[in-house]
Amino acid sequence: MKGTRITDLFGIKYPIVQGGMVWCSGWKLASAVSNCGGLGLIGIGSMHPETFEEHLIKMKESTDKPWGVNLPLFYPELEKIVDLIFKYNVKIVFTSAGSPNILTKRFKEKGIIVVHVVASIYFANKCEKAGVDAIVAEGFEAGGHNSPLETTSLVLLQDLQDKISIPIIAAGGIGSGSAILACRSLGAEGVQIGSLFACSKESSAHINYKNKIIETGEGGTILDIKEISPTRLIPNKFTEEMNSLRTSCASVDEMKNLLGKGRSKKGIFKGNLDEGEIEIGQIASRINSIKSVEYIFKDLINEYNSQLNFIRKEL
Amino acid sequence: MKGTRITDLFGIKYPIVQGGMVWCSGWKLASAVSNCGGLGLIGIGSMHPETFEEHLIKMKESTDKPWGVNLPLFYPELEKIVDLIFKYNVKIVFTSAGSPNILTKRFKEKGIIVVHVVASIYFANKCEKAGVDAIVAEGFEAGGHNSPLETTSLVLLQDLQDKISIPIIAAGGIGSGSAILACRSLGAEGVQIGSLFACSKESSAHINYKNKIIETGEGGTILDIKEISPTRLIPNKFTEEMNSLRTSCASVDEMKNLLGKGRSKKGIFKGNLDEGEIEIGQIASRINSIKSVEYIFKDLINEYNSQLNFIRKEL
């Protein structure tokens, strides 16, 4: 797997980024990914500032390879996180769920590489204007919070062709080396993979959550809770209750009440498969066992190379 | 663009099939596609048996290249259509929207090549058992009637890897040569393209419909009418009315009443953009002009070759 502008930008071996996910991607997962030659990201979204600081300290002890963090911009104590990013000299920040104008300039002034997650040409253009170094283009397939536009990875990557000049990292629905090759064929210079790593040995998610993913087959996830914030997850008792409200024409406030707080922690971290949100991407259909990050990397790279050989010979 | 099992199966030059679409793909579009080296399909879904017969006669006059028909299995006068298929010695039949067991055996006994459209591993396996020659694997991106599973083309093609041995034609979200290459990377041996051809000069759709597609940007289609039959289309006055019923908790029967009959004819063929169904795929976002089939083919093949060269050199 040759280098791209993405491997150059981050100083990594493979153009494979591990998505910064709530309740899955602490220092343990992120450092394992970085140590394998990809880019590991600490997912700040589910961490209190003190927890984040602990993870920063552990991360620095666990790898000397490049790594970064993912910061959802709706984070309530954003300034505390920004301070920690500066204090610990974090070199790569992925921002998401908000405008790229909020923090890009401040990060760039400190020499930090900034990547922003988008699901449309509109936001990709906004990123480029804001001075972002690269974008993650995330499709409808992706787990967790998602865009209401519902544009799939295949269409989004085609939409973006010739529209922006900064490099694109494809995300959503990537679960094999051949999918990486497909994304490269569509102009992406790297991929961001979430689900495979959410179900890895090093993921801090609960074993119940990982086992649930393993038993999930095709069509096993839905994009739900669209009235509040579209989220891809595995349906369960909680989403059935949400659906009962929907079909009885309850108000959005009633739905918000039912959703409450802490559903993703309950599902992913506590392993409560009835009451929690079991957020995962559509590619859960292909995940059949809990593998180490090292094994996942070997698999992806072998598949990619064999498919590339096939393409070279046959096409 | 080299041959595959799909080009061998049909005896065509390029592994590009034009989707058999209602109100768009009569003899004019299908013969233009076949004459360009792809496989043109007459879409029977919107034709009375007499109309279908006229198209068969015209088709035979318009091309000496291989061509086929697309038959939705919920067609009310199925036997009349089967008789015409036999009478006019149609050599290739794509079936959809039903079980592959309904007609495959009868067609195969007459030496007809049978392809069935699926959106899941489950139905792909069923096809293989039924003796189908190839499948179309159609993702969430596709226009018109669609699967409730909502599996995208990227995920569906990965799901199908190593699951079936008959060749796969990818469909849904394909609007460029690089998308064809991506599908080949994911193991498909051909592609079926709908939207680009629906908006072509040779499509029998109304000019209002084509112009509406041209002005449609990203996020411009939705998968709607899920309570009755999931359909991808451009939202309009009709879908707003449908949504009013939905949000006021109307029954499915009330929705069926509103839907009535002939909405797709009204939208696609009569060009009534308010009252009709404007069925089109998500890739409508990339369609910016009405092109001839010949131009579309040149574009696809040039893009494919330049992207393939890039892959060969850079990866």
C-alpha cells in the first residue's frame, strides 16, 4: 500500500485512520492503530476533560508514532479540551459535528494539522475555505451520528470529484481491503475505519456490545432517531420504544425525553443491549469475530494487495 | 475496458447494462445502449402487453446487437408478457421485484439468459439455487423501488464477496467511470446504470423530468413511501402531502389512497412535477445536462481508463 498525500500529511505508513469513536477509542485502541502504521485517534466525545488528560498521558507512553484526537464541536466544555490539546502538544486534530470555522484558525496558528468530517460538497468547500488540511467524507453507511442528507460513500466520493483540492479520507461502509481500493479508485487518498476497530480486542467497548455486532447480519443496522439527530445503530428495545412514540405521533420533546442522556454509554460501554444505543456502521454485517488491531491491519493490507494484483492483471 | 464473465454471458463489448426503467427505457434508449456496446433493456414495468409488442418489433429493427428486457414479477398480466418473450425470441431477461423461482426455470428451458435483481445475500443465494445466470446487486442509492434493508452498494458488494459464484452486476449510485472501476475492485463483473440513461436524450421521459434531474444537487433525493414500498425520488408536493399524512398518524390505507395509481407515469412520462413521482437515483446530484447515450458511453469509458491508468501507476 503506497503512500498518498494523507500518509505524507500525518507521517504514517498506511493511509488508514481509525475513527475517533465514543466509548471505544481511548489510548489503548488508538495507540495500537498507530503502532501498526495507521493513524489512531482518541475519541474525546465520551470523555470528561480529566479522563481525556489521563488518555493523553497514557497515549504518549504507548506509542512514538503519529496519533491524533477527534473532537466533536458540540462538546460542552470545549475550552478545557482545547487547553489540554495545547498543553499536551497534540499534533493532529479531527473536528466533527459543527462548523470548521469554530476552531481551525486557532489550531493552525499552533501548527496543528486539522481535519474536519463532512457529508456534503457544501461542507467540504467550507472546510477548504477555513484552512482545513484534509477532510473525512463520511457516507450514510457510517455508525453513530450521521448526516440527514443520507448520501452514501459511493455517491459522496463521486460528488466530491474535482470539487476540492485538499485530500479526502473516505469513511462509512469500509470493511475490507477491496473497499479501500474502491475508495482509492474514487479519488480518496485515505480511509477512516470505525466499525472494524469498535469491535477489536483493543476497543474499550463492552463485550456484550462486541458480541452483538458479531451476530448482526445484513440489514442489521438502521439510521434512526432522525427527528433528533440521525444515528446509525442496531435496533433494540429502546429503538422500539422510540418507534412506538413515532407511530403514535408523539412530539419531538417526548422523544427527547425518552432518549434522555447517556444512551450510548449504556449501550456501548455498559453493555446494556436493551436500554442503550448500540451504535455501529452498516458494515457490521461483515464482522464475525473480535480481532486484534494487528490482525485487522494484516487482513486489510493482504486483501488490498491481492485485489490490486487482480486489477492490474485483469483490467 | 476488458471483458468479464458478464460481457461473455451477453456477448457485449462493455460490461455496462442500462437499467430497465419505467417510462424511460423503451426501444429507443435500449437500442442506443446496445449499439454503443452495452446491454440495453426494455423496461416492461410501464408497458401494456400491446405496447411491449410494439417495442419488441421496433427493437429488432433498431439493433443487431444483444439486448434484453426487464420484467418486474408483480406485473398483472405476466403470462401475456411471457408469451411475447417466447414469441419474439427474446434472449436475455432481467427479472425483479419477486422470487427468482417464479419464472427462471421456464425461461432457462427455452435457453433464455436470466438475471435477477437483488439487494441482499439472502436473495442472491436464492437466485443461485434457482439457476439464475447472474445477479444485479442493487444498493440503497438506486432510484425508484428499493429494498427496505437500505444496504448501500459499497456494503452490499462487500457482503456478497465469497458468498456466491455466479457473476455480479453492481447497481445503485454509479455515475462515472471511476465508480465502475470501484465496483470492479469490489468484485462486480459489470455495472447496471439507471439514472444517467433516464436523463439521456434517448430516454422517453418527459423534458420536465429531465430538467428537474439536472437542477437536483446533493441530498436532492430521498427514499420515501416506506410504509407502502420504499421508493427513491425527488421530493415534491405529492411527497409533502404523503408526509403530512405520516406526521398526522394517518393509516397505511390512507397513504395508499393518496398514492393511488399512475404516479410514476404522471411524474416521469407526463412531466407533472407536483403530482407525479419523480423517481431517480441518488447520483442525480452529478447529472448536469441531457446527453446522448453515445456521449455517456464515451465519458464513462474515458474516465474509467484514465482512473485505471492512475491506479496502475500510483498504487
